[in-house]
Amino acid sequence: MAIASTNRTVKTLSWIGLGIVLALLLAFGRGTIASQAEAATPKHYTELSFPPQPEPAPPDCERYQLDNGMTVYLLPDRDLPLVSGRAFVRTGSRLEPANKVGLAELAGKVLRTGGTQQHALDELNRMLERRAALIETSIGTTRGEASFEALRPDLDAVLDLFAQVLRQPAFAPDKIALAKTQKRGEIARRNDEAGRIAAREFSELVYGDSSPYARIADYATLNNISRTDIIDFYQTYFRPDNIILGAIGDFEVAAMRNRIARAFGDWEAPAAEPSPTVPAAGQARDGGIFVAEQSQLTQSYIRLGHLDGQYDSEDYPALDVMNEALNGLGGRLFDRLRSQQGLAYSVSGKWNPSYDYDGMFVAGGQTQSQQTVPFIRSLRSELERMQREPLQEEALEGAKSTILNAFPFEFEDPSQTLARRMRYDYYDYPPDFLWQYRRGVEATTAEDVLRAVRESLHPERLVTLVVGNPDAIEPGLEQLEQPVQTRDITLPQPRQQQPMLPSPQLQSEPASSGMPNELDGAAPLELQLGLGAAAVDG
């Protein structure tokens, strides 16, 4: 009996203990499941927080000058057996005569396509292609550029050819004639795309038809350009003390300095220095509505804007914050004109400064022909609202975060750092200008943006351009209560050009020494390294 009673007691206690364990496990399991469920529930994006981004550490560039005045930047990057370089030349189409528009562009093109005094174009191309190397040249509005890309084993030979292109171009007459023919083809196709018409005509409306920042080549100005003009333009601006040269890639700095000295050190600068006056930019007209007729279109391409400022304006960081707040899927313009009112296929508005002359503020988009007047009214209304209402805190912080979070991408590739340093040097900006811009964005408040917009945006000066079919625009543009004028975009008929007369030969320079000219025997490889331009210039 005693043994049976004891067994019953043990069983009872066992069941009680098991129950306690099960209760504890159940309670713990519920808490764990609840914790896991809570952890698995995603937070709202407004509740997310992130640690500050690490400060980018851009690589250091070595800067020095040759005795002849050429400025050089060097940035070793040993990741790949590649080397690339770029030269900025202090020139530009804004310095060409008004009756010879197109001269700078032709010179920049034929500098490469015309061959050198040692190698005709076909031979030069073959020598480069066998090594998968590149040499390119061009001249834009404010500067000329020349670049090269090469595999490390071919650096000496390609750098020698690059020096020949810069120092000893041939400007072959047949290649000049070919470049002119190609340019005439571009002129003939000038009105094929409405977007290109809008960009061209709007620049002429704001800057003026004769402004060096808006004028474009036509048949007459091309016919005025001779080989002598191209040679004179080249000899005026292509000189060592007018050039900034940068190189990046797989090299030792000391060895690269020696290579550059051999390639360019004996290039003597002429005694007479060019002293061009950089043309100022001014607004040609205030207000007005202009129409470029394209009767085949069922939609209108619209631009509104006026003269703007430069990157070094103290208001640029605040205006760039407004740029971000205006545009994109959540921007003011997209939200109001497209999402709420359904007036636009696309819409945008942006301050577009330049480095050393005034840029433009441009707003606009595309809409159905019959929505043209409502679109313009709504767009102007939004621009005026920008001057009355400060950005909400959420919009302000969102715009600033977008800009600042993109900052590290300015340092993805060392070539971005090199190109930026060269660009700032060329336009006489401080080397840390990008960092100044970043600090300006970080410090920007809603009041800063409102003040900057009020000082920079002038609704009464807005020039309006419509490229489209006036007969399909209903109500008519006269409803906007401004004078409406038609822009004549008819292309003039080309005239027969006189045969090109012989012109003086370029003075031959002694070939640069110390580097081989022969490029035969190498296996071709793909080459994809270049000096990229930074996305953020300010």
C-alpha cells in the first residue's frame, strides 16, 4: 500500500511538473512568435533611419607645369593596365568670327580626321586600331578637348601619336571638304525633330540670334570658312601655355612626367599670347510668345524661361534644392500638371547655370495641341507659386537628401576626380568647389530657397516658345494676353561653294623624340577607359 501511494504521488508530481514546463514553453513560444512577427513587419519609410554616410576620400592629383606653360595633372590608378588622358584647350566657338560660325567645330573635327604631318588619316587609324587605342578631338562653345586611351604596353607609342595630333595636324583639304559636306547634311536635317527645334530656337530667343551662345552654322557661314581660317584658328589657340593636360591609369608618376616632357617639353609657345575677350551673355528680349510652326504635329513642345546665373553664385545650392523639389515623380510640377491636371506628357523646370557666362532657367514640356494654353497657364501659375510659398519641411528634406545621397557617386571612378579638378582649373574655380556646394546644400533652409527663387525667377521676363501646329491650338495663344510672334525656321537653300584654293602649309615642327612610332605587331583588345565628366558640377 505504501509503495502504491508513493507511485501515485510521483506520478502526480510528474504531471504537475510537465504542466509547468508546457506552460512556460507556451508562454515563451508566444513571446518569441510575437517578437518574430513584430521584427518581420516592415517599418514605414518615414520611420527608417540610416547612419551618416562616410566622407568620400578622393584620390590626390599631382599638378605641375612644364617650362613652356602647359599645366599637367597626373593620377595613378593601377586597377587595370590602361592609361587615358585628356587635354583642355582654352578656345571655343564663342571666339570665332560671326560670319564664320562653324569654324571652331570644323577645326576641332579635322584636327583628328585630317591626319598629322607624319601620318595620313587612314594610316593613323590603322596604327591605333591595331592596339585598340583611341584619339579624339573636338571644340565646343567654351573649350576644346583632345583625348587618348591606350593599353599600358602601348602608352609610349599612343602618347607620341597624341602629341602629333595636337602639335602637327595636317588639316588635309579633302577632309575639310568632307567635314563641310557632313555639316551641310546636319543643317538640312535641322528641322526634322521638334525637340531640337525647340532647343535651338529657345536659345536664340533668350540670348539673341547673333549671340555666340546661341548662333549656329548655316550654309553661308560654312562657305566663308577656308583652310587658311582653320589653320589660323588652330595656331592662335593651340599652344602649350593654353592647355591643361591630365592623365590617369597604370603608370608611375616619375616615369609619366618623363614621357610628357619628351612629348610636349620642346613645344615652344609663340611670343604673342592670345588675349580673347570672353563674350558676355545678355537677355535679348523680355517676355513674349513665339511660335515655330510644325503643322504635322499633334502635340506642342513648350519652353518658358529667361537668363540665369553661374555656378559660383551663392544662391546656386538653394536653387539646386528647388530643382530637385520641382522635378521627378514627386516634384511640384509633375504632381500638379501631370498627375492632378493631366496636362502633360512630360514637364520639368530647372536652373541651368554655366561656369563663366550666364546660363538659363528653363521650364516646359509636351502636351496635346488643344491643351497648350492650359498647360502654359498652369506652368506659369506653379512658377509664381514658388515665389509665394516656401517648401514644406518634408519636400525640403527630401530634396536635400536626394542631392546629398548622390554625392558619393561623384567619386565612383578616379577619372571623375581628375576631370573635375581640370575643369575647375580651366574655369578658375577653387579645387574644393564641389565640397563648398555640398556644404551649401546641407545648410539650405526653406527660407533660403524662397529668397533665392524670388531673386532669381522673374515671371515678367519669361520668354515662351511653342513648337507645334497653331491651327490645332484651341483656345488660341492670344488668350495668354501677350504678343504672339511667328519664328521663321525655313532653311535657306544652299549655294554652290567655290573650289577651295591652295593655302599656306602649317609650319612643321621637329617630331617629338624618345618614343617609338611603330605600332605593328600588337593584338587588338577592347578599351573602355576614359575621363568621365562629373554629374554634379557645382
